[in-house]
Amino acid sequence: MGNTGLKSVLKKKLQYKVVGSLRIECGGERFFGPGRVELLEHIEVTGSLNKAAKQMGMSYKKAWEMINALNAQAATPLVVTQTGGEKGGGSAISAEARQLIEYHRGLRQRFEHFLAEETNNFNAAGL
């Protein structure tokens, strides 16, 4: 059905919105998306996977699994962890993780622009 047929389908005076989610997959598995971006950002600020998970209301186990998956799918580790020691353990994100976060931000902006354009097209077709 072309855009011209939408007039008979859509209710008048209602605003419709085209929505979607965006993530990058690797080998059919989740690789990178909003949740992992947020987790990496929290790790960078707190220096701790445990604290990052708590800030997100996520279990440490779930956060650990996400980081393990990320590190396994990337050419170099995106998160480096240190265990125990005098000052305790900690986590840090790599320069490559920062690059990936920046790429995802740009990708997200382009995606939001696309969704806004499609929403305008959809609503215009129904008027």
C-alpha cells in the first residue's frame, strides 16, 4: 500500500509516531546498545563495575555478563578489571570503548532524525 492509502486507515486529528530501538549485533548476538552504553558510562565515572550496576538497578552478575560479552566480541577489551589489592579492585573503560560510545551517540542522532522524518511522512500521508 502506498502513502496515498493511509487516509482511509488513520483516524483524523490524532498524531502517530514512528518508533524503534537501535542496537548493534555481532554474530546474531547483542553487542552494543543503550544499556551497554549506560553501563560503560557508569563504569567510567565510578571506576567500579559493582557501583555502576547498582546505579542502574542491575545485578552485579548481569553487569558482569554484559561486560564479558562485550569484551569477547571486541578486538580488544572494552573494560579492564582489577581485583583486590591495597586500594581494592576496580574497573576502567578503554579508549576503544570511548570511541564506540561516541560512534553510538552519532548513530543514535541519525536514527532519531530518521524516525522524526518518517513520523512526519506518516502523519502527512494520513491527512
